[in-house]
Amino acid sequence: MAARVKQIKRRGRTFLEQLYLIEVIKGMGVTITHFLRNLRDNRNLYVRDYPEVKPEITSRWRGRHRLTLHPDGTVKCVACFMCQTNCPSECIMIEATERLDGVAEKMPARFTIDLLECIYCGYCVEACPMDAIRMDTGIFSVTGTSREDMVLELEDLLATPGGFAEHEQEDR
Amino acid sequence: MSGTEIFITIIRVGFGVFVPLSAVAVMVWMERRGAGFIQDRAGPNRCNVLGFRFGGLLQNIADAIKLLFKEDVIPGHIAHKFYFILAPALVFITALLCFAVIPFADALVLGASTYLMQAMPLELGILWFLAIIGFGVYGIILAGWASHNKYGLLGGLRAAAQVISYEIPMGLALVSLLAVYGTVNLTEVTQFQGRLLFGVIPMWGVVLQPLGFIIFVIAAFAETNRTPFDLAEGESEIVAGFHVEYSSMKFALFFMGEYIAMFVSSALIVTLFFGGYQIPWLNTQTLVAHARPVAVALMLILPAAAYVFARWIGFNNPGPAPNPAQRVRETKVYIAVVWSLVALIEVILLGYIVAGAGGAADRILVVWLQTAVFLLKTFFVCFVYVWVRWTLPRFRYDQLQKLGWEKLLPLALFNIFITGAVVVALG
Amino acid sequence: MSEKVTLSVNGHEVRVAAGANLIDALEAVGIDIPHFCYHPALGADGNCRMCLVEIEDGRPPIVPACKTPAAEGMKVVLESEKIKKIQRDILEMELINHPVDCPVCDQAGECTLQDYYMKFDLGDSRMDVAQVKKDKRLDFGGGVVHDQERCVLCGRCVRFTRQITKTGELGIVNRADQARVAIFPGKPLNNRYALNVVELCPVGAMTSRDFRFKQRVWFLKKTPGVCHGCATGCSITIDHHREKYKDARIYRYRARHNPLINGYFICDDGRLSYHLENENRLETPLVKGVPVTPTEALDAVRTHLGQAKYPLVVVSPDCSLEQLYAAQMFCLEHGAKVSGYSAAAIVAGDGDDYLIKDDKAANRPSLNLLGIDTSREYLREALGHADLVITLNNDPFTDGADADLSEMMKGITTIACATHHCEFFDNADIVLPIASYSEYAGSVINSDGVLQRFGRAVVKNRPVPELLELLHALGGPVADMGAAWAGMRTAVAPLGAVDPDKIGEHGMRLEGL
Ligand code: SF4
Ligand code: SF4
Ligand code: SF4
Ligand code: SF4
Ligand code: FES
């Protein structure tokens, strides 16, 4: 396959460009057109009136995490630490324990995500062999009044339902 | 001292202090909403009292209140508390003092006495400005040094180096300008600009000294630490430079000082290059002589302007709102206010035409008119500051120094020679 | 040095020891041959076939490396297509009924099967019949949990109980895909080395109840150390880790190969002795039971030292050689007597003829080497007129036999430098916390006269001083390890020729003890 070659002209070398002023005025011309257009009619703004108008979140959006359940309501996570190992901000902290209900051998006794440290990269979701952790809650505004508020525990993560129907998930 | 004298002194000083202070609010508003519009977003437009938002102006009030009530932190590592506290005050006060010599209207002649319409009726004019504005940078250097913080120190150093580099071309640009005007007194400078060149073009500084104008404006941007010369702040590389350790009202003083400095240098640019308070082709004498037709013309123009403004408000204020009814109500009130103001001014003007025309009233009308024109021009230049800020990126440090020393300095010298030659040739 | 032979591997010539089998011989020159069942301590069994290699012009052409001694002129081929196919096929066979439990398997990360799969196979499963189910989570006793599904039937564990402990609790029962490792009904693993099977097992079929699910192995930092559990001083690897927002702690000990001392194994007591390093540690200095700052405590000690006329220092046979020397010099400086008596560490009759010794102290030979008196009479006599006793990491007396000594100490001002809380120390006048052996570097001499050096493994969030530093802070002349060695090499004859930096990972046998 022949590579597509595009010659880019190096700018900024001619005398007029070296003078700066003309280029500066050109640039100011660009900005003032935007200004005037928006001043004349502010419906031109590319703005959504959040929070009244909520953004549309797609199922691919990496929102707040949750831990999923098996259809019978038992915890899916097997505390394999893959998410913790992958997490670049090291904000997942798991404590594992023996699991005696026959679903699996191992389960998390504690599963903590510090959302203040999380960068919402989604690596934890990618890493999970069990599809046990997802970021499909559709919660994009994570707020709290204290640091502790921002630390999610196993119970919080399990209690949050998914934000999308299963078939929307399949689409991805 | 007569009652009139005291009254006029109060007016003058009041103007010199409160106009820059209130200008800060307007300019911050202009900056934030201007930036918004330039970037196709809205800027602050939510803050309201009982649903009235005043186009976002209330946000400034809210911010001011917030800053007032914030904890005033003086970090424990600061050894020289006195200088640390002095620095913002210095920045703020020098900026304010600079404005004192700017004339906002022509000298008012009432009976036998003449009143210079500037906060401090000094003959020093531009020299005062140069003396004081150079002092302001001490505040920044002091802040950077007293902060005992590497970013602060870097910011202060940058400010110092920058001011040294740019005061020279600025001063040299002024030299050629003053050679043309033949005076340092700013009222006289403005009066000079009321004349016409070849009988058609207003003799504004920008026409007589285009090169000097460019150099001066660039240097003025650098002096005020505004983009593209805001290296002293450089939030992307030295977090906030000299004011990184400041919080609460001390930070607000820096902030306000910066905006006042901007306003003052706008006023100076207007005074030196754009005819100050002069209305083109209508100098003071003409205005005073034809006060009545001017008033009539005003009475006609005002409602027309108000009509356009009200339409604009009616169209743009409701916007895509969460609660349209409230916005519509708000809009109605605004339009009503605009029209009542217009009505008030019309009544005053009418009263003037019918009863008071002639003599002192004419002169006072002209002072009002000129003050309004002066403020209009100044705010326009302020807008240019904003406009430039949201157009250009920041210079790199070496570029900044190169521009100052290798480009502006020779240009300014060159300009002096040309000007000198022309002035000598024309006698 | 044994004889060398030259053979070629994949066309390259290498010189290896004669007589060793190919796995060992080539490993010595850095060439790995994959294998499951062979273990140098257990010998070749030849059951897994993972180690098959091609011998060019050989008869037979394909042989198990574990059973083939290296011979002159041999042309070994490891990378031929045929061998690669064999490796893939063996792995595929191992994985037919393997549960691939890796997410919940403690072995993941150090699992031979996992590693070989990633290295040699990476194939998808071709099976469309149901997997054979076996038992999981079987309690084999001795702290060993067995998972029959994960087992690759290499037989290492079985051979260990037969050859090493000679207890023979384990066996492989049934045949073909029903074969599994099992214990005899009602006869669990019952020997003091049982946990070695966890380490021996190449896969996660044997897991330790103690370590189970505590930590994933890839998080663990692995530092070589020396077990302080008894006078054997087995070489160990200390696996430790600092979890986010927590303090560093040890998760397990593993045997570290040392031909001079313990071979490939360690005893279970030693293996689990890491718990002592994590628990019940003394962290703050106490003056009459009240917590104080380290500076206050040191000042108090200095005052006592200044006033004492007949100070007595009692050192522990667990201290490192350097610490003991520093203590000796400290006593010289302060005109104190020093005793190394410690009967408490000896548990008569506990030892066996393999690794476990009666003496539970790690460094008793050093006391003799430095000439520190260890006799009871000396201590008793010194206690008789001492007015200050400083114990260094030592709980010197058993309650029964030495009750009289404890009684004598009651009246004397006592300063205890201790690693752990214990009733005896917590009642001392001043208690200073000191680092335990996983937190400092040092040397010990085991009962066979093997000198080993170990590095600092664990760094606590708030480290407590090491004994040597502490003594220096209290006016001892020995500033650091270097100074200690310099002093010891001139003063102690058997150490004269020892270069502390040249003591290898296996230690060295001291001559002339
Ligand atoms: S989204 Fe990224 S940063 Fe956040 S928990 Fe998952 S892996 Fe960690
Ligand atoms: S959430 Fe998934 S990746 Fe994380 S521990 Fe649980 S099973 Fe493993
Ligand atoms: S034994 Fe190895 S391959 Fe099998 S489940 Fe455990 S880690 Fe995975
Ligand atoms: S349990 Fe482990 S050591 Fe024992 S036979 Fe199975 S794989 Fe081999
Ligand atoms: S290691 Fe050679 S057959 Fe298993």
C-alpha cells in the first residue's frame, strides 16, 4: 500500500509572517467573528444548559464503578486482584477471603475504590476476567462532602445498579 | 475655597478612585463573558439575586464576597510578613495612583476659574505615570521574593526582567510622541489632538505616530503583565508565579491591581493616541458653541440606540433557559429599566434645552459628554486587551526578551530619529 | 570442581559439569529446559515428559533431559519443530482437565504451568467433552490445602514425603484422567516439614492455609534472609509488601536453596515464624510503662548509665554478630559486665536429625567467638552486685529453672531493649523498641559454623532503631556495620580473613571456631 504523502508547508518564515503584527491581526479577526456572532445571537453558543439539560451518556461512557452480581444475586467478583494490579492510580484496595457458598473459592472481604484517586481510565474493567467490575452506572457526577464520602466500599459498589439495559451493553 | 471648587474637587477625586474600582468589575465581566463568546461558550451567567442576573455581572459580586470571607492564609514558612502583606497593597495602590493624572474631560471653565478634569491637577502628566507604574512592579517582585517559594521567586524575577526590557521601548516611544506634542501635560496633549490634520483627519496620536503607537501598545501589554506577556504568572509553568502563596483579599488586591493597571494603561493609550475625551471633528470649542443642536441630536440618537439595545436584550436574554417564564420576566424588567433611563435623560436634556441653555450649563453638558466618550474609548481599549488575551498564546521567555531588545528598542530609536527630523523640518 | 564436558545446544558450544543431568547442567549456564516432575532434591522421575529434548545423531533421538547425563560431544536440540510440538502437546494434555482457576489460584504469577503455557503454547482449547471433575479444597492436614483439579501429577509432593520426610503420607491413586494425589483416609500430613510440598508443587494444587488468599504473589518483594527460628539458620526468602496506606509486613517465608545448610527445604515452624515479626511488636519506648518519645527515653537511659556503678549487659544469642560486637565494645566503654546466658532459647528434645535443632537461638556460636561469657554462674554473680541491668533483645530466663535470677533482677533498675512486648520487659524501668531481624542487615553463625549475611528486608513506616544504632546513640564506640567488621577482623581471629562483602548468598563455613 502506497503511503499517502501530504506536503505541509512550513509556516512562519516569510517576512510578513515574521512581522507578527499581521498574523496577530488575522488571529484577532478570527476571534472577533466568533465573538460578534455569539454576541448577536447567543443561541449560537455550543453550550448545554447543565444541570437542567443532562448530557446523553452512552453505554460506553466510563462512569462510576459498580460490582456486578450473578443472576442468582451472588457476588461475581472473585478477588483476583487483576483490577487492582492494573489500576494505574492504585486506588483499588481489595482484601480477599475464602468463599464458602460454593459459587467460587475466593471472594472479596473488602473492596475499596478511592474515587478521589481514580482517573476513570477503565483499565480495571478491561482487566476483570469475571466481568465483575463495570463502569456502566451512568453516574458521571461524583460528588461528596468529605474524603470519606468519595471512598466506595464493597456494599456501595454492589448496591449500585447498572445504568443501561443489557442489550445496550451488547452493542458495544 | 468656594463651594463649587470643593464640589468639583470631590467629583474629580471621586472619579479618579471609583471609576477604576468599578471598572474592575466591568472588566472582569467583560473578560469572562468575552472569553466565553470568543470560545463559543457562555461564560458566567447563572449567578442571580431573585432571578436577576445582570448579564452575569452578579458573578463578580459573588466572587468578591467569597474572596472577602475566605480565610486569609499566611503560610508558616514566610519569614518577612511585612513585605508579604505590603506587596499586594503596593500593586493595588500604584495602579490606582497612575490614573490620577488622566484627564477625563477638557478643562472646565466656570467664570474666571479653570478646573482641570483629572483627579490630581498635576502638570507632570505622563512623567507621573511613568514614575508610578514602574513602581508597581516592585509589588510583584516583593511578592515573589517574600513568598519564599520557588515559583513565586521565578514569577517575581520574570516580572522584573520584563519590566526593565519594556520600559525602555515604552519610554522611547513616548519621547518621539512628546516631541510631536511638545508637552508632558496630558490635558494639553489631548487638546492638541482636537485639531485636524489637513482639515479632515483628526490629529490623533495614532495618526501622527503609528510606529510609536504600536511600540507603546506592545510595551503597555508587557507592563501590565497581560497575555501574551503574562510570564510572571505563567500558570502552566510556574503555577501562578508571584501570587502563588496569596489567598483571600490579598489575592484579590493583586487581581484588582492587575485590572486597574489595565484600565489605566487603556486610558493612557486613549489619551495619548486616540484623542482622549475628544469627539472627532467636534472639539471643545465647537461643542460649547453648538451645545443646543448637540443636545437635540443626543435626544434623537438615544432612543434609537435604546431601541436596538432593548431588542437585543429581548432576543438574547431569555436564551435556552431552564425556567423560561422567569427569564422572560427578567427580560421585561431590563427593557423597562432601559427605557426609563432613556426617558430620564430625555427629560433632563429637554429641561436643559428649554431652560438652561447657554453659559455654564453648556460647559457642564460638554464635560458629561466628553467623560462618556472617554469612558467609551477606554473600555474599548480594555476590550482589545481581552480580545488579545483570548487570541494569542503566551510568549516564551527568550522570545519575550528578543522582542523587547532586538525589535522594539531599535524601532523606537528609529522612530525618534524620523520624528526628530520631521519635527525639525516642519519647525 | 567437577570435570567439565563440552556439548552443543542448538548449535552453540557450552561447557558444563560432567555427570549432571541435562536440566541441571544447562541451567548452570543459563539455558532452561522446561520440566514439571524433576526437582534437584527429589531426583528425576521422568513422568511428565515436558523435558524431552532432541539429541542429534543420538540413539534414541528424543530423550527426557532429566534422565540424561550431560556427555562429551552431545548435540542437544531444544528448538526444533519436533520438540516444540511435543511441548505444546504435553501442555495441551495437562490442560485438558485443568480448571484454569488462575484468578483465584494463589500460584498464579509463579505457576510453572502458567508460565509454560505463555511461553510455549498459547493455544486454544480443542476439547468439546466435559472436563473431569475432581475434589477441590481438600484439607491434607499440616496446613496444606489440596486442589486435585489443578494437579499435574508430577509426583513431587509424593516423592517428598517418601524420600525426604520418609513419612509417606501422600500417594497417587487411580489411573489415567482419574489419577489424583490423595492421603490415606484419616491419615493427614503429619510431619514438621509438610508445607514444603506447597513450595515444591509446580502448580497451585498445593496451597498453604496460612498464606491462602492473603496476597497476590506479584505484589510481594522478595528479599533473601536467614531464618532465626533455630540454630540451623536456614536460608529463606522473605516475601514482604507494603499495602497502600498500611505498614509494611511479611506475608510468608520460603526456603532459599543453600547447599551448605538447608538444601531446598525449611521446617514448618520456621516457615510460619514470620508471624512473630508482624505481631505484638514493641513500637514506642516506655518509661515505667508509660509511652514516651524516643529522645526522652534515650535521655533517661543516659542518666541511668551515668549514675550506675556496676552496670550489667545481658545480650541475646539472637542478636547479629555485629550487634554483639557493638554490645561488647559498649560494655568496655561503660565499664559494664556482659553476659550471654540464655537458657530460655533451648527446648531440649525438640530437635531432629534433619533441620530442626534444640537451640532456638540463631547466633549462639557468635557469643563464643567473641568470648562473651554464657555461663549461668557468671550472670548470677554479676547480678549479685549489679545496680543496672540492660538486656539487649533478650528474655534470658525460663520461669522454672531461672526463677531465682528473675527474683534477683526485681530489685535492680532494668533497661530492656526489646523487639516484642512481653510481660517481663513491659515491667522494666525503661523499655526501648529495637528492630527485629527482618528489619536490619547483619550476620549470623549457625550451629555448624556457617557464617551468613543478610540484608534489610522490611522497612516499616516508622522504623525503630537497630540495636547497633541504638548502642551508638548511647555512647557505644561502634558506629556502623563497617566499623564493627573492621574491629572484629582485628580482634577475632577466625574472622580475620573474612571479607564481609564477599560472603556469598550461601554464606561460608568459618574455619577455626
Ligand atoms: S478506572 Fe482506572 S484509575 Fe479508576 S479504578 Fe479503574 S483502573 Fe483504577
Ligand atoms: S473486580 Fe474483577 S478483576 Fe477485580 S478482583 Fe474482582 S474479579 Fe478480579
Ligand atoms: S495451577 Fe497455575 S494454571 Fe492452574 S489455576 Fe493455578 S495458576 Fe492457573
Ligand atoms: S500436588 Fe503438585 S506436587 Fe503433587 S503431584 Fe500434583 S502437581 Fe505435583
Ligand atoms: S522433568 Fe523430565 S520427565 Fe518430568
